[in-house]
Amino acid sequence: MNKTRPSIGITSDVSEQDGRLKLDVALAYCVAVERAGGVPLVLPPQIGMVDEFLARCDGFLLTGGSDPRTEPFGEATHPKSNPMHPLRQEFETKLLAGLNAGGDAPVLGVCLGMQMMCLVAGGKLDQRLADHLASHADHWAADHPVAPIERGNRFEFAGVVQSRHRQAVTHAGKLTPIARSADGVLEAVFDASRKFYVGVQWHPERTRDEAVGQRLFDELVRASKQV
């Protein structure tokens, strides 16, 4: 059935309070999807529902959050990291595996979302920028420019973005790096073989420059429309 407003599944964060698990997602993600013409659907991290979500959602938005635990990807987690809840990581790992197994559902990964996309694709992280990068503070609740690595890619991201991350991707695995910041931090990746499979290290929902902000959600929703 044709749809004019595609459904976009949005991953949620998980926290524990008084022994109870609670979900959290910034409303700005939902507002940006709605503004782009999509229907935002917040996904609970229920492992057994992954196949249902894959079948029912036209596109997916992997939101920001805390740091990935890297043992599942062959490295010890940095002792100063702030690990994401294990339920969320298990859910998003399975969701990405399902998205990579078949079909061509559009995906936008934001910050943690991009890092998870790269890890699942065989990539690596610098788990603590402060240990290696003199300009690490430029990436924590700060605005800075990004630029394309080379011209000619389908997505050429250039503008001033807002970031909030203490880790960064050092190797994108099977994905293609397409943008960096001036200090060399990898800022965007994509899969050229797919309709729309894009990860950005910044937060487009907080970015004022529409070319690297709302445009990301517009293109996700556009790619998610069924013809």
C-alpha cells in the first residue's frame, strides 16, 4: 500500500531507576522527522520484536547516547567510558544485523548510531579522544565545521555542526568515510550500495545549519517513501 507519510522507527535510550527500566528519547528527533514529512515511532528495545519493527517501519533513525561496550567487537572497553545500557546495545546490534541481512530500508545513525553502524560493519573506535586529540573539547557540546573528504559522492556534507561525543570512529569497516572535521575526526559515513544508509557523528537535530541539520531527516524520510 502506498504511503505519503512513511513510518520512521526511532531507537530509545535505556536507564534504570529504582530497579525499573525506563526509556528516553529527545523530542527533537521526533520533531525533525515530523517536519520532514514522516511519522516518528519510538521503538522500545525489545529483542523479540526486531523482526516486527523491520517489517512495519519504512525507515530507521538510530539516536545518540552513551558509549558502546566494545568487547563484542574484539576490544576491551576503556575504563573511563560511559557504557550504554546492555539491553539497548543488544537490541541495536540485532536491529542493524537485520537491516544488513536483506532489504534496503533507509537508515540514519546519529553520534552513537553512527558508531554502532561502523562497529557492526567491522570498524573501530578511539574510545577516549581526550587521550589523543588536543582539540577534543571542540566535539563536546560545541559547534565546529565539517567538510567532504572528496567531491563526487552522493552526499557531500559541508557546514557547521553541533557535536557531543567523547569517542570517535577510527575505521569505518565496510562503510565509506565521506566527511571529516578540521582536526581529522571522522564525521560521516555511508554505504554507496544502498538507497540511504548514512551515519553522522554530529547531532543534526541540534544543528542550526539546515544543510547538515534538518536536511538529513528530509533525505531519510524522502528515501523511506514507498513508490
